[in-house]
Amino acid sequence: MLETISRARAGRALRLIACAAVLWGLAAAPAGAQSEGEIPHLVGVWDGGPGARPVNGPNMPWTPDNFPVLNERALAFQQVFDEAIAPKYDCVPSTPPALPYDPYMMEFVQWPDRVLIRYEKDDQVRTVWLDGREPTAQDYSVQGVSVGRYEDGALHVVTTHYAFDVTGFDDYNGIPSSQLKKVTEKYWREGDDLKMTLTVEDPLFLREPASYTTRWVPGPEGYKLRAYDCDPEEARHPVKFLIPKYK
């Protein structure tokens, strides 16, 4: 009798251990149904500063070879744009395609159902959902909704549902972006480097998609992202030194 009870308890214990092992495996895997070979190792802090690539500006990462082809609506916005109304002077964060190229540190965190991209610039956190969800009409926001998948050793991300942004294209050229903006990103590893190709589409302002490719190098060992801590009063301070376009 005691032997039978002991065997039953042992059987239950083995089943519990087996279930725990399965759950642990699911939690440890970077993505649910995809094999380990397809998933790039993106985890860590990445340096997007001058040591990795040229610093951004009016002609970087947009050069004569890839500068966006604007339609008449975008050209009209650009012509009347006054730098003093740029949302960055009110601590409104940057968005892709500008945000990933800003010369700051960035951190990747890979979970089974999502990837978190944390930016030192503007204290932004983007969530890339790996569950194939469909955004709804309630989901429009500054950073939009990002849905991703792993394929051929790369992370592919599509972001839609952005809110209108008067400087949503970049911080330098006064090009806006609309609710139709769509940003596609591909992240992959080349040795120690992290590479990305970004493509932005916006039929309300662009005649054709515009793309750039860039890289990050590994951040210093043990580095923790620093708080950006934008202060609204300090952010508005440079405006008083700008030459106004309109009186």
C-alpha cells in the first residue's frame, strides 16, 4: 500500500517537473513557434553615436541619393514651416524614421511575445508585438503600433497608426508625417554590429518610399541607459534665439 502511494507521488512529481521544463523552455525561447536559427541575438545596449556612423543633420541619413521625393503638399508644409513651432521644444518625442538615427544609446530586450526597443533619446520605449495583432482605430499614437516577425535571421518590423506630426519625418527639414505613415524596419547582426534598413512610406506627403541603412556598435560593458529628463522650460529656452519666420 505504502509502496503504491509512493509510486503515485513519484509519478505526479515527474509530471510536474516535465511541465515545468516545458514552460521554462517556452519562456526562455526568444519567440514561440520559430526555430532558434531564425532568431538574431539583438539583446543588449547599442551605441549609435559618432563612433558608429555620421551624426544626423539636414543631409544625414538623407543624402542626394536617398532624399525623400516630396509631393506638393509636403513642399507647401516645408515652405511655411517655422522652426519655433517644432514639437521638440515642448518635449514631444522624436519618432521613426528620425528616432533610430539619433546619436544616442539604444537597448534591445527580446521576450517570447514581444521585443522592447528602449531609446536613451527622449526616454522612449517601443514595443514590437510578435503575436501578429491587428491595430485598431483606437491605437493611433506618437510612436504608432509596431508588429514584428523573425525571418531569415532578421527582425522585421512594420509600424503604422502614427498620429499626425508636423516634424514627423525628421528634426531638420521641416517635413511632416501623416496618419498614413508606415515605417518598415529590418534588424540583423553582422559580426558584432547591429544593422538596420528603414523604409518610410507616406502617400500624403511622399511620392515614393524613402530608405536608409545604418548600424550600431556594442555599447560599453555594463552601461545603463541614462534618463533624458526633458524639462519643458529648458526645452523652450532655445526658441528665444531663433530668428522668427513670421512677425
